[in-house]
Amino acid sequence: MATAEQIKSLINSHFNGSDERFATIALQIAAHEARSGRTTVAEEIKRAIDHSKSKTIKLNPLQKDLQGLIIESIPEKRMNELVISKEIKKRLERILTEYKQRHKLQKFGLSHRRKILLSGPPGTGKTMTASVLANEMQLPLFIVSMDKMVTKYMGETGAKLRLIFDAIKERNGIYLFDEFDAIGAERGNENEVGEMRRVLNAFLQFIENDFSESLIIAATNNLSVLDPALFRRFDDVIYFKNPDTTEATLLLKNLLGLFIGTIKPETIAKEIEGLSHAEISLGCIDAIKDAILADKKVVDKKTLLSMIQDRHHIHSKTNLNGQTNPIP
């Protein structure tokens, strides 16, 4: 039977929003019950914990006007799958902590971090980060289709933007505005037409007057083109970059898994310097496919290096704005 200290710890972890601590204490109780011969109770506790961890988020259909404009998904990525710097991890954990204990902040008239701007080169984990936050918070992830929202017809983009912010207010979730510079470009930019300036002004008003429970995440590959007025509307700005040697080593270990064989990731980490997380992932997947098709149980180091060189070649033909040059 649970001790008084365990019961108090369970209650505290629940109200502090610490799910991991709650599960740990519950498993300790289950172990005690098993040692005492009450195996049925122990198994029931374990099943309850497993069921809680594996539960999925049920999605409700969006209204007809938003079909195609917002893509719903059930996030599956967890924090331990992200290969990021300690600084970024610390920032993300702070967002999660504030969300889980938001009621504490509300008592003092404060709001948790819920308007986040992510910036960095393509493939460095911005979209995956949004998915991880959604999963850790047990919220659905809504991805705004910028190509569907931005149109050539005057007033239509602004109207769609209003629909999105109405959804943000009505449906709790994480709303990701990927390729945000499509509407967030600086208003003084000579290449911007008057309609897009009106859209940006509308976005600034919508986000400033949004007090919903949803999280709004904007992601951009090119921070320099964003209008300066945007930055004070976000609670946090997180800068992503290509993995350093330490991160690249861990990434290789995670990606190759059982196929790693005798390869020592630290010996080839330098070879992948300059590549993004996504590019490294694609190189490893290509090497694993090659091993499978050749009926091998592990990846050949020479093949892996060749696949990485292919990714370097593609990367060298692609600039950070996502514009590709012809590959000879």
C-alpha cells in the first residue's frame, strides 16, 4: 500500500504538472505492491501508466472554410528525439514548464510563453520542434498552409487570416505558421506590394489581441527580412543552426541505430559539418537502404561517407533562401 509520503508526492507532482515524476512514483508503488504479493494491483497500475503514455489526441473536424487552409496532425515526436543545443533545449523546457504550471502564473496576472518565433536554416528542426511541443503538451498540431492562405485577390488573404485566428481562439492547439516570411516581410521592403503590407498589419493586430490558450509558432528560414514590429509580439525567439560536431555525433548514433555496426560516429562527424539535421538524416537513410538491398545487417562506412558527400553536393547547390541553382 502507498505510504503517506508517496501519496503526498503524487498529489504534488500532479498539481505541479510533472507527469514524469507522477509516473515514477506510481511505478514505485506498483513495485512495492508486487513485492507484497499483490501482483494484480501492481499490473493494473502499470497498465494505467502505459495507457496514459500511449494515449492519442483525438481531432475534431475543422469547419468547412478552413479545410485545406489548416492541416491537422497528431504529433508523435518526443523531446528526447530532438538533437539540439543545450541552450535551445533549456528554452523549450521553459516553454513546457510555463505551460504545465500556467495556472500558477495566471494567479499573478501573467501568461505562459505561447507566441514563439523559430528561426534558422532549412532542415534544422523547426517544424519538428513544433511537433515535439505539441506532443509534450498533449495538444494537436495545426499547420497553416501558407500557399493556400496567400492569394492574389485583394482582401482574401486577410479574410483567411481572420478565419485562422478565430480557429486559434476556438480550438486549443499549436498553430504553426511555417515559411512565415511569406506574410511577415518588412513593410518597407520595396518588393512588397500594398496588399501584403495590409496582411502584415492585420497579423500584427490579430496576434497582439490574441489571449487564447493556444500556442502560436512562426518559423522562418530568413529572419533578416521580417518586419521589426513582429519581434515584440513574440514571447520568445529561438535561433536554430546546423549541428556542431557533438550534436552530429549523437545524430548519427540515433539515425543509424542497429545498422551502425563498427562505425564510430565521432570519427566521421567532421565529414558532415555544414549539413543540416534533415540532410544528415537523408544521407543515413540512403546508406541504410543500400545495406538492406545488399542483404547486409550493418551500414558500410565507405557507403555512408559517399551518401554524405552526395548531400554536400546538393547542399552546395542550394542557398539558405530555399532557391536552387541548376545542378550540372
